Amino acid sequence: MVFFLERKNSYNDKHKERLGLIHIYTGEGKGKTTASMGLALRALGNNFKVLIVQFFKFGTGEKNVFSKLNHVDFLQFNVNSEIFMHYTESLREKNKKKFLEFLKKVEEKINNNYYDFIIFDEIVYAFHMNFISEEDLKNFILKKPKNTELILTGRDYPKSILEIADYITEMKKIKHPFDNKITARKGVEY
């Protein structure tokens, strides 16, 4: 399991010392990633440093923007949309290995940099795909640097993860174009 080094706070700013809570944006509705990206913009606008890690996503519009900005690092792990296909056991093991290698890169990034905000967009899918156990996911979250705000997005978090969160916001679907067979649209859903 990955462990993060305790970061040395090189800032004396009183606002940065008040950071360190865990947020979860969850639910069946649209807006989990959108909310986390809005929080990233707010943080950047207040001179905080941000790391955005998207799991099981690629080609997102937000990556195109955030990758051009200062004080933000952006990483993506994808398996070419295979998450939506039926996995064979060999494909699952292959992608689990890729995921664990990617997680090590994330760990190195966090240990070698100072971040005020970290966003793990859709990390819960790693748990649902059996790439990481519930206990390891919880430990991974709890090992975050002390004064770093951690934002998690995704559906169906285990109870043990919900219990350690400071914020939980549920996006509730009332109506969605998917119900009328309208698939994800560029600029809206990705």
C-alpha cells in the first residue's frame, strides 16, 4: 500500500493551515466531477496548489484547460473505456497491475510536491473493479498530507469511506438525457 510523506509546509499563510478535510461528491446525478473542477478553480484563484487525478477517464475537456494553468498538475489513468466492457480475468489482472503502477506515480507526485488540494476523480471505481480493497482505499485516503484538502468523486462509496469524510454531497438525478438514450456529450459530460 502507498504511503505519503509528511510534507513540509513552506507557507505561513493562516488559510493553508486550516486545510485538511475530506470531501466526497457522490450520487446518481450529474455534477460530481463538475463540482470538483469548480472547487479546483476556486482553489487556484486563491493561490493554492492543486493536483487533479482522474481515474478511468481520458480525453476530458477539463484536462485541456487545467494542463495549461500554473499551480496545477493533472494526471489521468485510463484503460481505453474497458471499464464499461465485461472483463475477462486476464484483462482484469492486466489493468489492476496498470492501476497499481499508476497509483505509485501518484504517490511519487504527492511526495515530491506540495499540494493544498488533491482531487481523486472516480477513484471509487478502482474499488468496484477489485483493483484495491476497501481497507487499502481507506488507508490510502487517510495517508493524505495533514493540511491537504482531499476531494473524492464517484458513486457507491463503502460505508467505511463515507464515515471518514468531513463533507458528503450527493448529486441526485431527477431527470437526465441518458434516460432518453442521449449519450455523453463533449463539453457537457466530458
